[in-house]
Amino acid sequence: MEQKLFVIKEELNISTLKVKEKLNEKYVVVDVKTTSKKELVIQVVGDEKYFNSVKKDMESIVKSVIKTSTLNDYSIVFERWDLFKLPEELEIRNKELSHLTSTLIQGLKDYDVVGNIGTHYQESITIHTSIKGSVKNAQELAMEIEETVNEILQSKELNSVSRIDSYEIKILNTNGKVVN
């Protein structure tokens, strides 16, 4: 089951990348992501006039790319990013990610196997560890770390972080394999 979920996620990532590459052939500033609500979100930087002028063409391109992919049953959602608001939004994201990461580092300091902690805004937390894949208690230790992370995420300390429940937690061993 876990292997199947990994394959599905990998297919989604590849399909999302294909959509982004195809859009970037014609349009300059575009980002593409998926949500847990089975939405394919196309983020376009530009003013309202530009956004409205490219939306239909982009939708046509996206539909042609996803019709034979794992994204074919996703609804297509367009978001307009305003260049002037972008720095403010990035500042908020950076503050949240910084607060989240520093809180996790502090909360996991008792685990000597924890190394680097990476976060992908409102999507995932990846904890690189020195856990060896062959260690008998590797998965048990990884699950303990994951449980601690979940407790930290639900703490009052992180009340200010938006969509805190959206983060998927990945604990990686020394080989970069997910062990939780």
C-alpha cells in the first residue's frame, strides 16, 4: 500500500512537471501545484488584464497535457499572483517557515540522529537523520520522531502557522529513504 502511494505521488509530480514545462514553453512566469482536494492549481504572475487574456489558452494547454495522465480527474484552478504583492506573501511564507523550522529544531534536539530539516510550504516536512536502514529499531525510532513532530505541530507555539495540518512528515535514513 505504501509503495503504491509513493508511485502515485511520483506520477503526480511527473505530470505536474510536464504541465509546468509545457506552459513555460509559451508563458514566462507560471507555477503549477496540486492540492489534496484534487485540484491542479496554475499560478500566473501578472495583472488582471494579462491573467484574463491567457487563462483560456493555458487551460487548453493544461487539458491536452493531463488527458492521459494521473491528473486527468483533477479540476483546474487558476490563481493570479500580483508582482507587487508577491514580496509581502513571500515574507509571510518565509516567517512561517522559519518559525516552523526553528520550533522543530528546538523540539527535536534530544534526538541525536536528527540532522537537517527541510520544509516545503504547507506541504511537507522532511527530516534527514543518521538512522541506518539496517538498524533493528530504525522504523520504531522514525515513528517516535514523527510522533514528536506531530505533537510540536499541534502545540500552541505553532498556532500562528497557517494550514499546519497540511504538512506531510517524512523521516529519511542515511540513504535518503523514507523510514516512517
